[in-house]
Amino acid sequence: MDKQEFPQDFMWGGAVAAHQLEGAYQAGGKGLSIADVMTLGSHGVPRKITDGVVDGEYYPNHNGIDFYHRYKEDIKLFAEMGFKCFRTSIAWTRVFPNGDEAEPNEAGLQFYDDLFDECLKYDIQPVVTLSHFEMPYHLVQQYGGWRDRKLIDFFTNFATVCFKRYQHKVKYWMTFNEINNQTNYEDGGSAYTDSGLLFKPGEDKEKGMYQAAHYELVASAKAVQIGHQINPDFEIGSMIAMCPIYPLTSKPADILFAQRAMQTRLWFSDVHANGFYPQWLLNHFDRKQFNLDMTTEDMAILKAGKVDYIGFSYYMSFAVQDTGKLEYHENQDRVANPYVEASEWGWQVDPIGLRYALNWFTDRYHLPLFIVENGLGAIDEKTADNQIHDDYRINYLHDHILQMKKAVLEDGVQLLGYTPWGCIDLVAASTGQMSKRYGFIYVDVDDYGQGTGNRYRKDSFYWYRDMIATNGAEIN
Ligand code: BG6
């Protein structure tokens, strides 16, 4: 890897999501999103989903880091690091406060015009996710979230408005963030954040999840078609949570089970990229007698709306052992991998797994890839003189970028860019904590929203800036 650089057009940047940093949850006519009714949790303590906003509860996303008012200052800092791109999402509820209106909210649209203009001022390309764990709460209350086919029209209407409005400002889009997290439908959390599903007692959760996911995939494919009609230069991708799942041993039964676990987690990208369902899953639906609402027309839409690239997040890998059945239930079936270490939040850190993932996606889909999230959530200490010595984050990023470099330069993987997660500290999605920090920029806000809100450059800020300036040449 001696002094070799990444390709000249490689997009270095950072990633965030609207609901995790914007705050201002009612400004400019914004409606309530599903994130606005999630309380603060912690490692091992899930966030509560309340019935509307309840007095006396604390909702971290209501304030975020007040990016809504401070974005100019933050983008200036991203520019100082040399970002070529900035991944964020458009809060659906700023544009359609309830989600089912016919006409959009101009104030919400204007906010993103201003935000994208500010990025473009510094030659930072916005990379935009349409739905990132922040669908309108009204759609959950009124329609039961994505279990209702009507959501396809609501979403495609939202997508169409965004595509038309920002067609000259945004080229790279993604439809649904980590659409495949709902594989973990059993505990309810991911099915809620992905699809707005709140399960009723006695409901067949698995069937509910598959039905919702099907409607989302159809909506995604429709959006891809619409987007390409509006601007043929658009690149519209999937967004998949990639966690490679290894067999714990070389026992054939472990290997077969690991393969099924990967299929279970990643069939979503099969549909996005191939335009049809894998046969093992159709057989599974039949065996379970789900009788899902999947029409011939839906299948034609999936085929016609294949994604242009695979965007994915990468944080960790899992391991599994044969359980004697060929159905994977992630929360129960994961076992600790003795060869990798875990973060303070129990996420198994595995840089080599990133190279594995890049090769796996390439071999399977033959599409360009985009790493749109990767990073280390950790507790940072700010010293009395406002320094943050986060060498652990630098090491983490270095090790992952090295594997990425090998995949690009040695294996020939076509990688568009790299946007580490939470390039500025923000509210954690799983726990709602501010103290689980990912950023290059420290934000003086605690778990309860207390603090000055001031921004401070961490050591990793300077490291990442220099790494971008040398285009990865020093990563060896
Ligand atoms: C991904 C999400 O799951 O991981 C982000 O797309 C999220 O929204 C990120 O913030 C890190 O997870 P967490 O729970 O540490 O914020």
C-alpha cells in the first residue's frame, strides 16, 4: 500500500441524519416524526416509544444539536476538513408534516435549499437519504405505518417533490436507511424505526414485517424510476446495514446456518439490486402461509426500479452457530466472536470485515458501492483547555480505511466514497444518548440537552483533515 492514494474523484465526507442533529422539532411547521416520541435510553435500556409527546418525558431528538439554526457554522467546519460530500437526510415531516397531505410545506423545502446551497458554496456535494428513521408519526397513528399500501403513494409523492426541487443540487440519493434492520422485528425497536410498526398483542410480527418491507421496496423501486425520469443523471442507491455473519467454526452445519443468516439479513439488497425476490424467501413465505399482498404489478415495478449503487453502513460483524433449524433470529442466534473486540456498547469491531463486505457486495451485485456510515461511538472527555484526545477513534478509522484501501486498490472494488457516521456529535439512534459520540467535532451538549452547544475540534478532526488532504496516501 506504499504511499498509494485513493482515486482522485473519491468522495470523502461525513454522514448524519436529520432527526439526530437538527433539533427544532416544531420549527417551520414541522410535524412530529416517529423519532420525536422516543425517549432517552442507554446501553441495555431501550428507548420508550410514547403515545404522542408526554409531559415529563425527555425526548433527545427535539433539540438534537440545533443544527437547524447552526448548520452554517458546522458546514464551515466540514469544509475545513476538506469534505467532498456530506450525507444527510431530508426530514419527511418538514416537507409533509403529517405525511399524507397533497401539498408540501414550503418552509421545510426552503430549509433544505438553504442547507444544500451552503454545502455547494464549499464544493461539498450533498448525499441525501429520503427516509432515515424519521417518518411522520401521523402515518403510524392513522395507517399503522408501512403495513398500509397507501404509504407507497405518500412516500413516492414525498420523493417526487424532493427530486424535482433539488434536482440541480443533489445527484446521489438513497431511499430507505438500513431498510434491513427490521430483520430484528422481534423486539419491536427496529420494526418501528424502519417501518413505523407498533405491533398489537397477538399479531404475527414476522408477517407484519415482511408485508411492510415489501411495500417499502416497491416504494423504493418506484422512487428510483421517478427519479431517473426527473433527472437521468441521478444516482439512486439502497442503504443496507451490512454486518457480515461468520460461522463460528468450519462445521458444515455452522457454515450453512451462517449463509442463511446472511440471506436473511441481506435479501433486501437482492431485491433492490436484482429487481426480484430470492427463491429461498418466496419458499419461506409459502411454508409460513403468509399470503402477503404482493401483486404482479409490484413485481414489474421492482424489476424496473433497480438501484444504481449499493450504499451501506458498516460497524460490526456477527458470528453464529448451527441452531438445528434454518431460520435466523438475530437477537437470539448471535454468538460472541472470540477473534474481535467489542466497543463500550458491545458492537464487535472488525476492520477486516469491511474488506470482506466490499468484496461480498461486489461479487453479488456488480454495482458501485458507497460506504455511507462507519465509525466508533465512544465516551469522549473534553479537557479543561477544550481538547479532545480521541486516539481510539483515529485508530478505528485508520484500520477501517486501510481495509477499504486494500479492497479498492488490490481487489478492484468500485467504491464511490466514504462518509463516516456522526461526523459531528449527535443523538445516538439506538439509545438517544449524546454521550455515545462519533464526531470529529465535539458538541457541548449532554444526554439531557444541557450544555453550551459550542463546537470543538477533536484530535480526529485534524487527523481526518490531513488524511483527506493526502487522499489516503499515508494510510498503510
Ligand atoms: C445506524 C443508523 O444504525 O447506525 C444511524 O443509520 C445510527 O442512524 C448509527 O446513529 C449508529 O448507531 P447509534 O445507535 O450508535 O446511533
